[in-house]
Amino acid sequence: MANQWYQLPPGTIVGGRYHIEKVLGEGGYGITYYGTDLRLKLPVAVKEYYPGFWATRDCRESLDVKYSQAQEESYLRGLARFEDEALTLAQFHTVPEIVLVRDYLEKNETGYLVMEYLDGQNLKQMTDGFGGRIPPEILMPLMESLILAVQKVHEKGLIHRDISPDNIMMLENGHVKLLDFGNARDVTEDRSMTLAMKQGFAPPEQYRSKGQGTWTDVYSLCATVYYCLTGKLPVQAMDRLTGKKLPTPGELGVRLPRCQEEMILQGLDLFVDKRPQTMRELWERMYASEDVQSQTATQAEGMQSRIMNQTGRIDVTAADSDKTTDRNSTLLSTYEDLKNGGFREVCIAIFRKLRGLSGME
Ligand SMILES: Nc1ncnc2c1ncn2[C@@H]1O[C@H](COP(=O)(O)OP(=O)(O)O)[C@@H](O)[C@H]1O
Ligand SMILES: [Mg+2]
């Protein structure tokens, strides 16, 4: 996609050290770029504070972000929040499932949060890559480590408040990482920021100013799992309050161990006190039951022997990467091929396919 005039042009060097190469994503409060740390010669992701509703810029004239006096207070308050995002991330530098922050700097009248570059896809892209639904035997093992990572965030007294498919990255090695702590708050700070709320992933208490807690992240995480498994955005909390029904994953044709289906739905309960209250509770009830464990063990055994037999078949380069091939059906057939072959191998195959088809290297 062509660069917009307000986005940093490729080739810009931020702070004498970070070489900007392309835009990775853009949200209400900022733009995330792919780039290189020229000093350490490492790929990085650079997130720039750029709240389009308060500020503007034309990079053909100057890289400095401009805002009117009337917007100054909001702009600067947002900038301070943005710096908090970097400091929050820094607290979790030892948690492997949380993206690593490398630097924070202020230039061009704005702020830059420099992170490790994650070579992967977010769960929204993965869901699309799978043709609209990630099979449970791939998704559920990935979510386990994420649930435990969010538990660690809660143990520090913070709630993330923006867990959603585009804020979770999946890497080629099958690991997952949580991103975007721009909306994270101290549990004692009972204030909501309506602007940052994502429809379908935010529970009712996020539309109000009171009552948010670890259960708020439980709702968003279960909404994320629901979306990835079913390919459907969960019915918005406010519509559910007025009577619109949320179809169960089973009704949408997704087969899950009973306790997992029940937990997803309980986590999505509109009443705060009916949800599992903490990530640990959610984890215990989703993964620790004997039922799920024995099922997982059998699956794992099956996977192992198939990985051994199939390693030679995972190479999907040259002929397969014909760009005219219908992307979804290709990916689905890859999955069918490798169905019981272990989710890591499936992921690697999918990544290669996505790269081949989009012409990226
Ligand atoms: N460290 C990273 N490595 C690779 N891609 C990233 C990284 N951080 C963000 N992205 C990509 O950019 C998108 C937007 O980043 P995010 O931090 O969620 O910002 P926003 O506040 O705009 O949502 C993500 O969905 C992801 O696809
Ligand atoms: Mg985001």
C-alpha cells in the first residue's frame, strides 16, 4: 500500500538510529512501522504516537507533528500515556509471551516506542489465512500460554483492556505474543476510555466507568478465542443486553471439549460475577481437567509420529506459490494435509504460503 502523506516515508531515520522501511499497521493513536536498528543491525517495530483526531502532519514539508493550541492539552496527555505504554511493557521484559520493548524516544514533537520485530501474523491475519476459522487443535494450545501470561500482567496490578485478535501475534515457531499495552490500566484506576474500545471484544463494564477488573480481560480473551474459532465477531455486549443472542461455538459448528466450550461462554457472560474471575481460574477450568489432559496427550502422540513422517512434505515453495492460486483454499488444503501433523509445522507451512502468495520474502 502506498504511503500516506502523514506517515513517515521509507528511508527516514528516527533518533539517528532507527531506519523506517514500511508501515505495518495503523490505529487511532499511532502508526507502527517495520524498520532496522542501525546500531545493532536488528529488525525492529517502531510505534509512533500519532493521534489523527488531535494532530496532523505533512511529511513532504516536515516530520514534526503539529497540533493546535486547543488540542495541545489532549495531545500531550496522550503522549504521556504513550510513554506509559513503553514503561508498562518494560515491566514485562522477562515474560516471553509479551513483546519486548527496546527503546523509547521523543523526536519530531512525538514519541517512538521501539520493539523487537515479531516475524509472524496477528491472530486476525491467521484467522483469515485459515479461511475464516482456526481449528481448535491449533488455537487452544496457543491460547494456554497466553492466558498464563495475562495472569502475570494481573499479578502486577494491571489490566490490559484491549485483548483482541489484532493484538496477539503468532510466530513461525508457534509461540504467541501479546502486544499493544496502550490501553492498560492500574486496577485501582476506574476510568474507561471509550475511544479505544473494540466492538465485540469489550464487555459491558467497559462501556461504563466502573467495575473493571481482571474479569474484563477474561471477557476479551474469550471473545478473541470465540472469533478465531468461529470466524464471527461476538455479538456486541450492548446488543446482547437488549436481548440479541450470542450463538455458541457448537451452534456455529465448532467442536470443542465440553469444558472449553463452557468456559468460553462463561467468560463471555454479561454479568461480571458469573465469569471466571481470574486468568488462573479460566486456565484451570479450560486446561487442567483430566478430560482435556488425556485428550491432549493422545493428540500429542499422534502429532509426533506424523511430524516424523511429514517433515519432507512441508516444503511449499516454487510450484505451490503460484500467486493466482486461491489463497484460502490453498491454505485449507495445507491444513488438511497436515491435520494431525502438529500445529507448529502447520503454522510454518501457512506462513510460507502467505509469503509466497503475497510476494513477500
Ligand atoms: N513488534 C511487532 N512486530 C511485528 N508486527 C507488529 C509489532 N507490533 C505491532 N505489529 C503489527 O502492527 C499492528 C498494530 O500494532 P499495535 O501495537 O496493536 O498498534 P495499534 O495501537 O495501532 O493497534 C499489529 O496488529 C501487528 O500486526
Ligand atoms: Mg492494536
